Amino acid sequence: MPRKKKHEYEEDLYEDISSSSQPIPQKKTVIDYADNYGNFIFKNISKIIKGIAFAVAAAIIIIFAVIAFLLIKLDSFFIVIAIGLGIVGIILAAIFLFLIYGLGHIISQNDEILRRMK
């Protein structure tokens, strides 16, 4: 006795696996381009942060050097204050360099740990 079909779409279907048709390439969307850009930026974020650390430290030293130079030009009485500002500028630059560079180094270490765990 033949089996009754519950639905009309219950048929024996097969898939042709010997087909040589090429898959249709998907168009890239804006999200794909944004992901590619984001992956590039975040892939190198530790190097970018380390570079920013050196730029910030150099900017602090330059700013304090300019202020010290202007104080010396203003009056020779301010030589001691200018030297003190130079020392404070170097110390501040070193502190900011270590803090920002340390953050970039931590990110770099974290990326290396994640890469080894995969």
C-alpha cells in the first residue's frame, strides 16, 4: 500500500554535487569596508599608542623648553626658574612616556597571548 503524502512538497529531492557552477561573488557592503579598516587600525593599535607616547613626550619637552627660553630672554633673573622648568618638563615627559608607552606594551603583550592561545 503506497504511503500517503501529508504535504505536496514532500518529494524525494536530490542535490547535484557534480555541478561545475561557480558561486556568485557577494558584493562588499559598507560594513565590510569598515571592518577591513577597523581590523587594520586595531591590528596595529599597540604600535600607534607607542608612537603617540613618544610624540607626547617630545611635545612636553619642547613646550617646557620654549617656556624656559622665553623666561631667560625676558630677564636673566629667571635663569634658575627656567632650569627648574626644564627639569620639571623632562620629569613630566618621562612620566607620560612611561604611562602611555606602558599601555601600548600591555596591549602588545595581550595580543601576543591571544595569538598563542589560538
